[in-house]
Amino acid sequence: MTASVIMDPKPTVLHPSDTVRTATHYIMHHRYRNLPVVDDNGCYLGVFGVHCLMRLMLPPAVVMKEGLTTIPFIRETLPDLHRRLIEVEDSPISQCINEVVTMVEPDTPLLETLLVLYKTRTSVPVVEKASGRLVGMISYWDVTRKILATEV
């Protein structure tokens, strides 16, 4: 058995030009932690997810390179954070794509794939090595659903 057996072959995807608003809608409506980002040819570029959303809501002085490491003196409210998100909601997600994500290939052995899922603690993109195309995603939900549906 391989990764292709447990992957979702038609995952929701984003494109670099999609807005933060669109990505936020998918993330919140479907409770996704990360969504794969692909180009117009379906080639995998990285992921946009809750970590990127959090980065966009935090004060710039905190998320910049060599930024503040502690901020007990900053007092912000939920409306302040919401305003910061509104300020960027029409921006493209290309400003915050995580390209450093562990991937697997469709023919990666099942247990190796599960180990990657376990170690990375997030959904895993399934990418064809030769073409770079995203062919699926594997989440904890996909794996658990397939395991529970299997006859013993």
C-alpha cells in the first residue's frame, strides 16, 4: 500500500493570486489547518494556512526577522486584531506561502507516509516527482476515515 491509497485526490487548492479573504473562508468554513497552493498548471508551490493567518494578525514588530520575542507591554483587543486582518483581506496569499513543507510521492509506502504525517503534525501534500504536480493531500481525517472503514 502507498500514499495514493489514503490521499484525497481532489483537495481544495488555492492559487497565489487568491485573496486572504478567500483563504480565510476555506480555512474557517472547513476547519483546514493548511491548504495547498498550486500554479495554473497544478504544480505544487507550498501551503497557506492558519500559521500564515496568525502572522498577518500579529503586530509587524513581532513577526519580522529579528523581531520582538516577547510583547507583554502591547495591549491589543480582538477588534484590533480583526482590523489588522481586514487590512490585508484583499491581498494575495502569495505574501505568505510556506514553501518548506515535507511532501510525499504517490508511491511512498503507507507506513512511511504515516510517519511523515505523524512527525510533521499537519496535512501532507502528495506531489509527483517528475512533474511537480499536486496529486492529492493526506490529512489525519483521511487516514482515520480509511482505517475505520477497513474490514478486519
